[in-house]
Amino acid sequence: MAKVAYIGAGSIQFGPLILQDILMSNKLNQDSLEICLMDIEKSHLNEVIKHGEYLKNKLKRDAKIISTTDRDLAIKNADFVICALEKNRNLYWSQDFHIPRKYGFKQVYGENGGVGSLFHALRNIKEIVELARSMEKLCPKAILLNFSNPEHKICEAVTRLTSIQIVGLCHGVFIGREQLCELLNIPLNDLTTKACGINHFTWFQEIKRKSTGENLYPILKTIEKKGDWLAKWHDFALGRILFRRFGLWPSPASNHYGEYLRWAEEFVIPQLQFFYDPYDGHPWENNQIPEGVYTADRVNYNREWVKDWDKSLLPVGSSEEIKLENDDGSFKSSGEIATIIMESMLTNDKSWLEAVNVPNKGSIPNLPDDLVVEVPAYCNASGIKPVKMQPLPEAIAAIIRLHASIHKLLVEAYSEKSKDKLLQAILIDPTVNSYRNSIDMCNEMINLQKDILPELN
């Protein structure tokens, strides 16, 4: 019997959809399958369990679905552990975003890059490294499939500090592929790509038409040159500049790869992110937490005039409730590749993985071997084998190498409980422009998040 433990299964964004993926898989359900759903929020978990039983009935599956609020019970003897953890995401993200900007650090998103992401990372590293250490005792051979951000920082911490194999999964490259199909006017099933870099800062080294093998980069260059600058501004105006200067098309979107650049605010409008009037108090003080605005052109202008502050927030970037079924009654797929990895490892069927976050180990020649990178890979029962990529252009590699140092310092800050190492990571971040403000910002963030951050001395 294969066992899948799902930690954070009450997640609005991932819970029901990932469970659907697992139950829709014929390969995973051909033999006995146990799915253990775990979340500290029992009410959220009950809804996912209810949906799971509905799925089992509709799909005629025999899988055993159980739930628990006990993490160690969930992972005991698991073959795969899926992780989608986040506590009070929007509340803490509003701090990650606004506090550094108050001190003049022009980060554009504060999720995976920028100084806000360092605190985001420390909160989740604390939980996920503890999970991995429990896995070392209770399921040492299990694969940890991680959806929690910041992907690369978390994966690097688990890889450096434990013996557990972790794979970070993100749909960013898939968003980039959809952008390319729209620009090139070709169907997704006729597009072949290879992209690499670090999570939310990936670069397409190969863009080809699958049916003919034609290199589509020359066509993309012509199309990009003709583009109205305001068309798709929020998606890839910054990406167009990066393409012109560095020669490769980036992924997934301006407010994501812009997190790693000092000058991204010229092309991204971050002021809408968690907008509020500070005269009325801060959202983390009055509990009026605005939902994050993903991009300005996706704002719903037909909103109710009076906001219901008691309504649960959707994940940042969502504009409606997660839809679980298609119009014809069939179940939606999440589009994530966790199920493909589990299928390949259990059946030994070789699968192509468009993007995984794993230690580099020479896959991208001009980046550090121990850096967690995002690369394509093949997968079967023997594991995940990253594809050997070409060296990245030096300008891109130089940016990534700086962030590699930030990652290393951050992991050391956590493992050594060192505020000094955290400050070193802050001081070399490209968005930081003041020593004094760095100290004050760091102290304020640690004080605000002292109940959830790891110990820092």
C-alpha cells in the first residue's frame, strides 16, 4: 500500500485540487492507496474530507482517506509527504510588504525576493525543517513535495540541514509557457520549452515548435518589438526589457522576477499590494487585512461598496472561489506535477517534468552546485534527474549568485539562531539602500513577528 501524507490539506488554494489530482490518477489508485490529510485547522480539514468522500463516490475509488491534526501521525510510514503550509498568510504578508517599504526598500512583492521574503522564509523554514526532521525518524525514505513559498529558500534549508529529499513545485514556468503561446499564437501542445534559473526567476533557453522543431526565438523577438508597451504591462513589461537586454525570455511575470532586481519598481506598480490608509491603523493591528492585488489590470472594479471584513480571504491572485469541476461535470486538475512525480516513482514510468526545484549539482554550469535551482527533469522509480542546461548569460548568473549568498546566510541565520547572519543577508539584498534603516526594519519585523519567527539572538 502506498501512503500519501498531505500536510496543510486545509489550504483553500491547494487542498481540494491536489486531492482531486490524486484520486483522478489511475496509476496511483490501481493498488491500495492511503491518503492522510493533516491540518491544524480542523474546520478546513472537514471540508476537504467531505470533498474527498464525494470524489471517491463519483470516481469509484477504493482509496482510504483519513484525517488528523497530528503531524507525526500523518507522516508515519508515508511514501510521499505533500506540504502546503502557511499561517495567517495575508496578515504576515502585509507586514513583509509594507514594513520594508516604509524604510525605503523598494521591493515590489515581498514574497520570494526582497527583504520581506527573508522573514517569510524564516517563518516557513521553522515549520518545514521541523517537519523534515520528524520525517527522518518516521518516514526517512519518503519524498517531500513542497508547495510552500519561498520555494528555493525552504528547499535549500531542508537540503542543507536534513537528510530528507525535498522537491519544490511551482507553476511559474507553466504561466510563462502560456504567455509564450499567446504571443506566438500557437497551441500549448505544440510548444516545447526548457527553462532554468531560480524559482520565480527562470529563463527560457529553448523555445521550439514541437511539430517541426523550429526555433521560435527569432519570431518572438519580432513580435516583442512590435508590441504596444501598455499591452500586458503588468504581466511582462519588465520581462520585455529583460529579454531585450539579456537575450532570454523570463518567467513567470514582472512582479515575480522583479523581486530580485533593484530597479524593478520602474515597471511594476506595487503600491496597490495590500493598499490601506495608515491613518486608520495598520491591518495587522485592526484586523482589517486587505486582500493582495496581484496586478492592477486584474482588479475587480465591480466590487461591493461596503467590504465584509469577516469574509475569509482568497489566496493572493485569486479573484473568485476555486472552481473544482468543469462545465461538463468532470473534475478539474490543479495543473501541478506532484501526482506525475508520485506516479513515476511508483510505476517506474519515465516522465518529463517541466520545472522542479532541486540542488543544482552541475545542472546549470555557471551557478553554485549547492544552490537550489529550478530546472526541467526526468523522473522514474530511481528518482528525479535534472536536465543538463546551458550556462546562463553572465548578467543573469551574477544576479542569481548574489541571491545564492543570501540563501546561504539565511539558512545559517536559522540554524545558528543568528540575528547577525540575518542582518548580513538583509544588507546585501539589492533592494536595501541604508544601513541604519536595515537595523531599524529588522528590529521592527522581529518584534512584530516574534511569536512565529524562529529564535534569533
